[in-house]
Amino acid sequence: MRMDWTSVNGACYVSAAEEVNLNADEMQSDVESGKYTANVAEQVQQAYQIGVSGVPTYVINDRYAIVGAQPYEAFRNALLHIMKDSDVAL
């Protein structure tokens, strides 16, 4: 029975798990047991420490972040900047 699990976030977890052919009951058990809670909390803390303020955020070389949905040019400019800083030839 997945009632507790789905009551937290609707049927989102169940349908997402089933859509990608995961075992929804196992996923529910993992969520309810807190199996990954510490790992997720650690990753969230790391994200805050490097300034992640939204999703998606792309972190490049642990120094540069591109936040939000950005056009190709934002990625191109960031990579050109990184290449310039590291003296990498085009």
C-alpha cells in the first residue's frame, strides 16, 4: 500500500517510478525508511555552499555556474571564459 508515500507528494513518486519501470513499492520503502535522506541533505548543503539558487544549475569545473534555463550562447560564453582562464587553445 502506497498511501503514506503518495499523501506526501501526490501520486508523483508512484507514477514517476512506474513510468521508468522502477519498483514503486521498493522506492516507497526507501523513501519512508530515509535510506537516502542523509545523502540528499549532504548534496543540498553542497549546492547551497557553491551558490546554487535554482534549477537547473550547471556547475562547470566546480567554479562556474549557469543557473536556470539558458540559451546555447550562455554555455558557449561560459566555456570560452573557462578556456581563456586556463589557456586552452580553441
